Amino acid sequence: KHYPNVHILEDAEAVIEKGDKIALIGANGKGKSTLLRMIAGAEKFDGFCETGHNVTTTFFAQHQLESLHLDNAILEELQAFAPKHTDTELRSILGCFLFTGDDVFKKIKVLSGGEKSRVALAKSLTTDSNFLILDEPTNHLDIQSVNILIQALQQFEGTFIAVSHDRYFLDNVANKIWFIEGEKIKQYPGTYAEYEEWNSKREIPVAKPIPVKMPEKVKEATKPTTPNAANQLKKLNDELKKIETSITEQEATVKNIEAELADENVYSKADKLAEANKRYLAAKQDLDNSQAKWETLAGEIMELEG
């Protein structure tokens, strides 16, 4: 799989076996989400993906929000998707994602982006599929909801592959690690903690997920042939440096709030916990936005360099 001037995978192959709980890790821009879309059949590529007998797939990604029916109430959305589940079961699942009481009767069209994301993830967990493909499932989730998701995946009897920058999440769900290196898919048979120890002893470093480690800074290009291109490249590089500074600060903010949420004086008091959770979600959203902007800028710089 490749784009103009950018190769993601070349002569790569990998096998997903029954019972695998795979964490796909790596720096931004390495093609993790692209690989998930290829596996899900949502992205064209040169090659093939063969699915095993009786494998049924559910794909969760942020763009899945577009498939939500805006005129449905939250509960109606899940009822239509999972008719075999009782309303009590569906409301229990929604409660895990912070939709309680009359919240389940809210129309999807009035929800925020983060709330829609939680609805889409709740839908994914009502599926009868035995293979889940999860692209950044912890985005927009507070600590309590992340723990609920972890518990659900630990009890899931099927197979899944997940991309996430949340190290805590990966530590608790994965039994195999995939990473993209040299345009190939490499595998480590173990937990993320075991992978980290193994990787620290390697001569070739591999990018680690959260705490979010930014990939190597985009190198300054050789001097372009036109003044306009040179000016544009300088502007993009300056903006990239500002974004990198913001990401560093936002990482620290997320860490600080996580420490607060682990404090008994906070999590034992409902009002303090609610306030801290609200700040945590906002901080994670700011970090996600900055990372997305970094990827966009890095791509524009690569095009100019190419």
C-alpha cells in the first residue's frame, strides 16, 4: 500500500489467529489506521486479505459516527442494531458509557462529537461478531469508561485488533503486538509490557504508544527551487514546531489529571470525580486534535520535500 511519495507497506504479510488480542502500535503517520481499513475491507490495496470460515467482523472507527441515524434516540439506535438484546441489557451497556436515566432518550442529532463516539462504541459492543477492528476506541472516554471497555474486551471470546495511543488500555488487553517497520508488519508474541522490555534491548528503536511519543521531527527539506515553495516550507515547519510544543504540554496535562483521578480524595467524591472527568475528556480531545493537525502538517511537508 502506498500513496504518492509515501510507501506504507511493501511486500508485507501477517496472519491473525483465533484468540489473538492484537495491539497495533507505532508513530503517527506510519499507516496504522490505513492497515485497519485494509483488514476491514474499507481501503483498496495491492494484494489480498483472506478471511477465515465463519468470521464475522465489526469495524469501529471515528468515521463510523456518520452511520448513526441522527433522528433516532440513543436507545432506539441500539435497539435497531441489536434486536436480540433486551432494553435492560442495552441500557446497562449505555450506562457504562455515561448515558443514564433519561439520557438514553436524547436524539443523536443533539449529541456532541464525543457523545456520538461513545454511542458508536456502545453499538460495537452489542455485536455478535467474533472479530473486532478498533481504531482509537478510547478517544472521548473517561477513565471509568476505559475500564469498562477493558473489562468487556478481556471477557470477549473472539479476536480483535486495536490501534490506540492509550498505554494503560494496551497494557490490559493485548496478548500480541504488531508494529510497522521497514514497510513490513512485525509481530511480538506477548503483552505490551513484555514488548517494551524486549524493544528496549533492540538496536533499532520502535515508536512507543502513550505516553504519546511524537515521531521524529520532519527534517528540513533541501532548499526548494522556488522562493514560494521555500517560504511555504518554512511556514509549515514553524507551525509544526508550535504543534509539537503544544503536544508536549497537553501530554503533561493529561498525565496530571490521570493522577488526580487515581487519588482517593477525588474518586471517592462524586462531585470532584465528575469535574475531573470533564477536564480529562477535554484534555484528551485537545491532544487528539493536536496530533491530527501534526499528521496533516507532516504530510504537507513531505509533499513539498518530495
